[in-house]
Amino acid sequence: MTETIRDVAQFKTFINQHPLVVVHVMKDHCSVCHAVLPQVKDLLQETFPQVKLAIINQNEVTDIAGELSIFTVPVDLIFMNGKEMHRQGRFIDLQKFERQLTPMYEQIYESSK
């Protein structure tokens, strides 16, 4: 599930409604942001299908930079039970991102099997 976030209140609700969330923060004219997003989507769909994805355009939600202490884009964050667990900015290493997400995913979704 992918959701476009329109304000900080919606962001806070989203990360608290779902046990495991990836947040992709981007800007309109950021070519890296637009190149990384499909890779993040593919990773989640193929490997972590129950993880929810939130997309935030910092041009539209300007307050998010202060809320999340973001100084550059893209930024990809992992939230578990409403708490930030991992962050990557500017240069996104998807292998490292996957390594960080795997134990959280297993703890939440595979421990109940």
C-alpha cells in the first residue's frame, strides 16, 4: 500500500496506524528522488509486501523538513511502531536498507506464523 502524505498530521497518523512503514521524502525537481522511488517500491513489493509506503513531496509539505530534521533529499526512513528506526539520505544504499528492514519485518510479520 502506498499513500501520498499531504500534511504533518496525516504523516503522524500514518506511522502510528501501521506497525512498519517506509517513508520516502522527495522534491519535485530531484532526479535522484524520482530514480530511487521505483526501486524502493519494487523492494517493498517483492520482499516486504506488508510494509506500508508513504511518499512525501517536501515542496507540498514544507513543514516535514523541520518535523523530521531533513536537510537534503531524497530521504528514506523506516518507522516501526511509530518510532524512527533507520534513515538514509541523499545516497540511498538499497542493500543496506534491506538489511535494516529485514529483522524488523521478521519480528512483526513472521514471528506470528
